[in-house]
Amino acid sequence: MQAIPRHGTLDGFSELAPQLEGVALRTLAASDTIHVRTRHSDYRIFLLDPRQGRAMVEGGRFFAEPVEATVSGSAFGGCMIKIGWIGVGLRMEINLNGQRIITSPVQSLRVEREISESAPEQEREQVYLSN
């Protein structure tokens, strides 16, 4: 019999999730940008509707140019996903026209928040998280 890793169970995932660094999309605003570095690619996620996960996504081999997609959340790579959240060490799940795209593990992320609608680029607030 093969043992299931602790993070692969609901109990294990629930215990580990609060310890992980990441960002909940619902805490961000439309026009905020998340820069995500995974093991193999860099992504730029410009939020259109954070509560629904709608965003313009660019990066990786599936998003050579910005395209509207839905950022579903993050997972360890199995079927358990933390909806509406991007976590360092986890894999992002993005839905593009009904196709589920799973990235390599997130290494770091940076959030650029608009301070005001008329704020110049250098007046954006930035938050960094990394592994």
C-alpha cells in the first residue's frame, strides 16, 4: 500500500494552507497587477474582476500575448485547490476558454496595487512574497 502525502489529504492541506505565503485575489482591486515567477516561467496577471478571478494573463508558453482568462487558484498539483488564492510553492490553475492550465510551482510573486486611478507608475504600492 502506498502512503498519501499529508498535504494530499483535506486535513493536511487545511493544516498547511495558513502557513503558506500568498495572496487572496478578493483582497485586491481591479487594475492591480500580480507578477508571478514559477519554476519555469514568469507571468503578469492584470486583474479585471478579482472576485471572479477574471484577468488579462501574459507569460508562459500558453500566454505569449495578454489574453483574458480566469485565475482559479492554487494547488499542490492534485485535485485539491485553494480557490481565489495564489500561493508560493503551489501551482497556479488558470482557465483559458475551458482549458485548465496548471503552472510549475510558484517561486515568488509581487503585487502592484494602484494607489489611485491617476497615480503615475512610480507611485504604485508593491508587495513581494517569495519562497
